[in-house]
Amino acid sequence: MSTDVTSEKPKKFPAPRDPLLRDMANCIRFIAADAVQNAKSGHPGMPMGMADIATVLFRDFMKFDPKDPSWPDRDRFVISNGHGCLLLYSLLYLTGYEGITMDDIRRFRQVDSKTPGHPEYWHIPGIETTTGPLGQGVGNAVGFAIAERILNATFGDGLQDHFTYVFMGDGCLMEGISQEAMSLAGHLKLGKLIAFFDNNAVTIDGPTSLAVSDDQAARFAGSNWHVQEIDGHDTDAIREAIRNAQAVTDRPSLISCKTVIGFGFPTISGTRKAHSDTPGEDEVSGARELLGWNSKPFEIPEPLIDAWRAVGSRGEAVRQQWLNRLETSPIPVKIEFERRMHGLLPTQWRTAIAQALDEMSGTDTEMATRKASGLVLEHLTAVMPELIGGSADLTPSNNVKTNSQKEIAPGKFSGSYLHYGVREHGMAAAMNGIALHGGLRPYGGTFLAFSDYCRPSIRLAALMRAPTVFVMTHDSIGLGEDGPTHQPVEQLSALRAIPHLAVFRPADGIETAECWQAILERKEGPSLIALSRQNLPPVRRDHSLGNKSAKGAYVILEADSEEPVVTLLSGGSELHLATEAHEILQAEGVPTRVISMPCRLLFEQQPEEYRRAVLGNSGIRVAVEAGVRDSWDRYIGESGYFVGLTEFGASGKAKDVFEKFGITTEAIVRMAHHGISEHKL
């Protein structure tokens, strides 16, 4: 049975206290209604319901300049309920951003348009982040606010002093990521973060009472937020609430706005049909009559365009004042600020990598790659203040905090290390916000098995090409006694399937340093480095021939003849098993080549000639990894062989677990002989 209650008579809406503000808000409403009706697809309800709040925010408070969308000290504006993207597209058009026209809005939700069904990062200048999966924008906004405070602690109010505003809906607050994000924000006392809750009590299925009865105001108050509840269509109340929120410096602020979804629609407003249904010509015409809107579809009266463009032009003077402050800053401060904002690496970073490589070279000491990564970071964080580390309550296990890093604490942001708590998803989303903000390079750690908790944020980082770095330790059954709940089996293959995500899995100390170098050199896109818990023997003792890992794969051991009979492909903690098998097979008269594959994405970006030279064209191929086979088939083919896992792991000492599942040097040798026998080579 439907739970909608649709009026037989058209609804009436209260007369506005400020007619100009209502008319300006109606520009947003009818751009949204007309675009959805024209596309026969979309979500008009949120833009129409939140239009009054957006109008007051942008007209009276937002610090931005459409002439310079990347101005570092602009306020950040995020819509977490990204299905309401037409609100954002409308604001960008109305305030005069050059990247969007009314024709772009006419092409809403069409292939190759600038106005897709959910906002995409920088698809149009002014879109700060990609949102769609509900709650992600809340986590991103927390990251933006963290970044602002860190940079403010370094460069002062003159260069970094801005707000982060986020719109969010009932669905965002039902998603678990919202709890992680709001809890972290409240703990850190992010006073420059202001969230607007579109409290319309309607979801796709119907009224929110179908599924939730939370007291959201109490929930946020319990997480150390300043909370206000207002009528979301009372422009005076909206203005007062924003002023109150800006005055609070020791807590983030929630403004719970009671709104009517689809405000203005005569029969479907306030119901689920306003959320994502095409309203129909009669409904749109009825809204025009009720709200006194006489313009044709996609036409905005000139006086209202002028009023909105005046809002957009207001920021130019403020930005110029900021530029003057930057120009008159001490020269070292100005140089460092511009370096960071342009994403340039400091001159000393290569020396830091070289020192780490020297430290790893010429030693027979066994070392876990998580420890090797920690040693590399010791060198890097000493010369790269923009590196912001963190962990989801696994700092000692992930080896991500260095001796030179100070800890960030509630209200104190002069450090460069953040304790995210047991909030993997919130951590990943916040790191994306930090990365998108500019001026900082975040990395954060957890166990590889828990990448499943981070995956939606990792996927969005890849979609946005954000330079976020995910440090994932305990990368195989080699973690041992914690057992199969913590032992990643399918995660490596699943992560490698994400476009634009560079998954690194180094085999020893030298490869770990090389992988960190490749991560920092990437121009765009996120990276994930998977690291072992258990100690591993070095497979490389020399780095004099350059960064071999930077090409994604390379021949680490050649066969004793021009054409190998067997090619072993491996990486990470299993590579040393392949090199041991190479020695046995060679002694048996089987020419064998070993390929190290620390990063598939980088390998696929190499010239075809290089890739063919590495993989070769003859013999049989055997891949070795303590995980499932899926991501190896493109290299070994149907006729290739695999030494790895087909099921979950087991609890026990690492050596015993590897032996239980047959991932050993002897098993690799047997598989090679099996292949030789089958192929009669």
C-alpha cells in the first residue's frame, strides 16, 4: 500500500518575507524543474526544497569568485545528497562561472554533457568533489575542514581562513559513513564546518518513518556539534542560523532545516513522487502559477540574472585583497604556500628517497615491507611537511607515524599525524577531502582486509583522480594467527579492477622505496600500497640502475638461455619464493625467467615494446600470489598456471599457513614441471 498522501487540491505556500530572495530561489527551482522535465529523468525535489537555504548562503555568506574557481582561500561548498546536483549546476550558472551555460543545463543527464546525473569533480569548475553514494560528501566535507585548519595552523588567517559548507539529506545520515564522519568532526572541534540537514522526512520509498526514527539533532549534539533547528523556507531564520554557526569556533555546526521536498509543486510536493519522478508538464505549470513564475522554460528574467551575477562578482574584491596579502607575505612563506598549492614536490624529496634506498641496499636482513615503508616515511616526512599521515587505530601495526610528526589533537592542528579512530570508511572519505582541498598530501593506514570498509571512498578517489594514498598492511595469509577474517584473499584482485587506482605490492625494502617514489611522482590518481606483516628476505640489493618498480613490472632474474621454458610472475611477499624456485629449476636444466610485478597499472602504461620484452613470447607462465587468481589471467592466459588461493585462509603461524595452502617454493617447482609435462616442452 502506498504511504503517499497526495492532495486533491493544489497546495498553498506561504508568502515570502523577502520577495527578491524568493524570486532568486525560484530561479534555482525552475531551472531544476525544467531540466528534469526536459530530460524525463532526475531529482527535482532536493533543489526545490533547499533553494531558499542555498540562496541565503550564497548571497549573504559564501566567499568565492567565479573568475578564479581554484582560489585557495575560497569557501568550499559540497552537496552530499548529490542527486540534487541541479541545485549546484544552477548556482554555478547563475553566479557566472564560465564553465557552464544554460545549454549545458538543457543537456542535463545526456551523454558527454557537462551536467551528469550526479556532480563530478571539476567536470565544471566550481564542483569541489564527486558525490552520489550518499554520505560521501559528508566525509569529504570533514576532510576539507581538516585541511583548512592544518593549513591555517601553518600559514595563518591571512592565507587560509575559510568555511566548509555541506548540504546533506536523510539518506546521507542513514548511511553509516555519516556517523564516522560526524563523530570525527565533533571530536576534532572543526569550528569551520557547517552542515545543513535537508530535513524533509521523505525518501524514495516514502516517509522516513518507514525506516528511521532517529533524533538527528540529539545525535549530532551527542557528537559535540552545535545544533540549531529552523524552518528551511524562512530566509530570516536561515540567515540568523548561519551567523550563529559562524560564531561558534570550538565545534562544527548542524543547521537542521525543516523543508518541503519539491517546494512549489501543487500536488506532489512533500511526497516521494517529488524526489526523483519526472513531475509532468501539468505539475511544472502548476508550480509556475503557485509561485508566480511567468518565464518560459530555461529563461531567467534579466533583473534576477543581474542580481545573481552581482552575488558572483562580489568575491573579486575579496580575492584581490587575499592576493595582496599573499604578495606581501615573507618570501619563504609565499614560495612554500605556492609550492604546496601547485602540488609541487620539495627539492629535498629525491634525496630522501635516495637515503632510504641506500639504507635498504647491501643487506641480508629480513624485514617486513610495512617496516620498510615506515623507514621510507621517516625520510620523507622530514622534508615534506605536506604529508599528512594517519591510521584507523592501527598506528603501530601500519608503521605510518614517524618520529618527526606531531599529532593533531582537538582544536590543535599544527601537527601532521591524525588518529582517525576505528573509522576506516570515514578516514578514506576525509582523506579524499584533504587531497581535493589542495596544499596537502594525505596517506592513511589500515589492514588490507579492511579495504572493503574503505572501498566506496577508494573508488571515488579513482573516479576523481584524487592523489590520495592508502597504506594497507597485513596484505596476505602471512599475517598468520589472526586468521581468515583478517587475511585478505580476494582484495588485491578486486582493487586492481578499479580503473585509475595504482595498486603497489613491493617485495622488499628496495622495491618499497621505489614504490613510494612512484606514488609521489604520479601526476593524478590515487595509490594503494599493500605491505606485509611478516619479515621477508631481500630480493634486490642494488638500486644503481634506477627505479625498476616505476615501470610496474620488470625482469628480476633471467633464464640461462635466450628463450625461457618457464616464466614465473610474482610480487610482494611471494616473490622470494619465485626466485628460490628459479634457482632450483635452473639447476635442473629448466631455463626460467622471473618477473617482479609491483604495480599492474604502471606496467600497462608502458610502451607495448617494453611490455612484450618483459613478458616474453615463449614457454609456460606460472603466477604466484597468496590471493585469488583473477587479476593474473590477463598475463598468464587460460593456458597459464597459478600457485595461490581458491578459498579463505586459516589461523596459524605464517609459515605453517603458507604450507597448508601449498604456496611454497616446492609447489612452484612442481607446477612448473606440471606445465612442462602438459605442454610437452
